[in-house]
Amino acid sequence: MEIKNFNSEDVEIHSLLESLGSDNGQERKRAREALALKGKVVIDYMMELLNHPKHVYRWEAAKTLEEIADPDSAPILIQAM
């Protein structure tokens, strides 16, 4: 994922997104929880990850959207099924 015109929050989000693909389950969990705390700001990123070729990214994106619990993301999760 390429970041253009980024600020420090973008860099942090990008780092957390990369961690969602870690082999370490605890690292993925920490990243997911940190992303969920950011709320709606990361929904577009999660939508993109729902189409990632690696299953772990798709799974973690779905879990993150679940934790954000924004009603607007429900159709996205249903479509991803």
C-alpha cells in the first residue's frame, strides 16, 4: 500500500496495516485493536484489505470492522462473505 502526501497518523496507520499480516498473532491483535480505536478513519483501508490476496489480511480487516462496530460498515462485511 503506497502512501502519498502522508502525515504522521498515515505512517502509523500504514505500519499497523502491515502488522495485520504478521505471523505473530499477538502483533496482529495489537494492530487490530489500535486500528479499531481509530474508528471510521480506517474503514476505507479495511475495505481495501477485504480484497487482499492473503487470507490473514482479509480476516483481520473483517475483525477490525467488527470491532469498530460502525453500522455503515455492515453492508461491507456482508458483501465480503
